[in-house]
Amino acid sequence: MTHVATQVADRSFFGHPRGLGLLFAAEMWERFSFYGMRALLVLYLVNVLEWDKVSAASLYGTYTMLVYLTPLIGGYLADKYIGTHRALLIGGAVISAGHFVLALPGMQAFYAGLGLVVIGTGFFKANVSTMVGQLYEAGDTRRDSGFTLFYMGINTGGFLGPLVCGYLAQSPRFGWHYGFAAAGVGMVLGLIMYSLLKRKYLGTIGDIPAARLAPATDTVNTASAMPDVSIRNGIVGAVVGGVLAWLISSGSLLGVMVGATIGGALAISVLGTSGEERNRVIALFIVAFFVVFFWAAFEQAGSSMSLFADKNTNLQLGSFTIPSSWFQSVNSFFIIAFAPIFAWMWVVVGKRGLEPSTPLKMSIGLALIAIGFGILMIGGSQADTGVKVSPMFLIGAFLFHTFGELCLSPVGLSYVTKVAPVRFASLLMGVWFLANAAANKVAGFLAGYTPLPGEAAAAPQAGFGGYIQQLAGTNRGFFSIFVVSSLTAAIVLFFCVPLLKRLTRTVKA
């Protein structure tokens, strides 16, 4: 990595390598397309196709899970065979095709479009973040703040996507398929820009698969680094993971797929390392476990919180009716506003030797998202009386969710690039997104219990589902689920910080 990074290790982009600006813009357009479509999905299913909330939330959870699951595969292919640069080109082209297919009428086009977006994101998502890490030398103190600036690119797209796509979709002048098509246009713009400027701003970064660079940068066991051994480990791990998932999920094909992916990733990265490297890989998996709790709460934004905005929130602003999809831009607006402050803050405390470790930052992030859902509990109490509540409850919740995200997500991306062995950099970035995948499926499951105005009571359930159903009988009770789960995870992670520091003592994490 080092000999590549020196080609662009300058301070041309707000004190960071100029290549960060190009990756910032490429990710901005990819996120424009993703968040633009995400803002429409549940509302389209419920309001246009007239799906019930459980089916809509389930599809949303499955789709977003797969979007974060496939980067594990795309990251492995980039590490081993095609490099991060080619992975980005493939991913951008497939994502664009997916959004344009979504714009066509008919359910076959709808499902095909979702599938293409899932595949394309698998190639794009993990690898663009890995390329950001490749811009910096080992030990460069700018890395965390660089990822925070990169995160502004993500959220610039996340801010604009729902506004543009949501306006087109919910406007009587256009329609839902115009919104889906607009998402595709955004991805095409990003792909063209990246293709034209890559050589100028990134040089050869991403051209060579990480596995070919590893011997010069990592101390590895020769036998475990051999491709056939790595593949064998992956196959064995995938089989074991798939069988266990089949037993736990009662034969669910989706469960088997997830279990096989987790098992393969664990086997390749843990069995393919030893000593300090293996400790760092184990630390990554521990952190990824806690990240699930954060994203399971955070990803209510596109499902239960979207329905709360649509059904329980006063959307009248004078004579103008606010499109409910526009609330999906609030979080990204706050990210853009506060990310520079957080980036500056991490640099300042870092220079004074007071910067918290990444796991401690994540613990703080979990506590902050719990506060956000506490605000929604108050708004939910009012909605339970049958009144349309002020938009300020959602806006206040999104503000604290944003603070939590800034403490967890960009520094988490940076954590992966610092802790992961080089030859497994993209694979382990995929593991980071694997946590998002699991969380999104959990988020979709829980969102299926969202209380809606005038909804008839469902038949009582047994077991865990019955307990959740009882809590979710009111908006206040439903949002309390995420207060309790996030705060509990924050406390447990806080006490795990010393262990994680010991596991990663050979790197500054």
C-alpha cells in the first residue's frame, strides 16, 4: 500500500490527498442513486402497490441486507483478482442498469432492477472505501478525518437523492418511475466522472489486486497465503456456516446464504492469519457484532420512520405539502453540516493525545442513537392520541442519529483500513458491511411491527414475536425497543474497549 500511496500523498484537498476529492465525488453520485431509490421503496410498496406493512418492510429489509452483503463478495474478488479500480467500474455500470430497469413498468422489471442494484453495489461499495484507505501511509494521522470528509461525499448524495427522486416520484406531474430513473442518471454521472479523472488523481491506486501487494507489506505465513488454501478455507467455512444457518433458520434459503457468507469470511480471514494479524481480525469481528445494534436502529429511517413521517406527521407547510420522502434527506443534511466539525475535533484531540479509541467512539455513537429514539418516544406518545405530530420530533431524532453516526460509521471505515491485514483489506471491509447487512434484515423484521393509524389489531403471536408485538402496540412502545437495545449495546461495548485495545495493540486504532 505504501509505495502506491506516496504517488498522491499530498494536501491538495482540504489538507488531504487530491484523490480523496475524486472518490468523494464518485461515492456522492453512487449514494445519490442509492438513497434516492431507498427513500421511495417502502412508500411505493405501501401507497402504490398497496402491500401490507409487514410485506413491504420484509422486502425492504431483504433488499438492504443484500446491498450490504454482496460487498463481501465484491471485496474478495477485488482483493484476489480484479483490483478495486475495475471493481468500481463494473459496479457503477451494473447499478446504473438496475435503476433504469426499475423505471420500467411491471413487477418483473421491478425485481430485476433491485437485483442489478444489489449486484452492482457489491462491486462498488466496499472497494471505494478501501481505495480511500489506500491514499494514506500507515500511521498517517489524517486518516480518520479523511474518512469523515469522505463521509460528507456519501451524505451529499444522500441529501440530494431523496429530494430529487422523491420530488419526481411523489409529484403528480411526473410519477414514481421518473424517480427511479433519476437515481440511474446520478450513477451514470458518477461513473463518467470517475473514468475520466482516475488516472490524473489516483494514478495506479486500485489497479493491482491487494493479494499481489501483500508480500511486500504484510508478514504472512506462506502456506496460508496460497490461493488454493484460501479458497479451501472459504469453501469449508461457507459449508459449515450454511449448515448452521439452515438448522437455525429452519431451512430458509436466505438464511443459508447469509450463514455461508459469514462462515466463508471467517474461515478465510481467521485461518489465513496468525499471531497479531489474527488478533486484529478477531477484533474486527467483535466490533462488527456491536455495529449490528446501531444499524438495526439507524435503518428504521427508510422503513418505520418513513411510515411515521407519511402517516403520523403534519406535512403541511402553509399551502405546500412536504413530500414525506424528503425526511430521508434530513440525516444527510446534518452530516454535511457537522462532519467538518467532527473531523476537526478528532484532529485536535488527536494532536493532544486525548482522542478516544475507535471502539469507545462507537460506544458513544450507540448511546446517541438511543437518545434520538427517546425523542421519537415523546412524539410517538402524541401520535398515539390520534394527532398529527410536529416534524420537529423526526428532525430532533435525526440530529442525534447523525451525531451517533459520525461517532461510529466514518471512523469505523477508517478502523477497518487500519486494522485489517492488507491482503484481506477489501474482504474485511466487506465484513464491515456484512454487519450492515444483518442489521438491515433485523431492521426490516422489526419495522414490520410499525403501528399505523386505524390499523386493526393483529392476531397474537407466540414467543419473541409476541413480545415485540406487545411493545409495538403503540408508537411510544415501538420506539422504546431501539432505546433499550442501543443503550444496552453501548454499555457492553464500553466494557469491551480494553480487550479490543489489547487485540489491536500493534496498530493505532
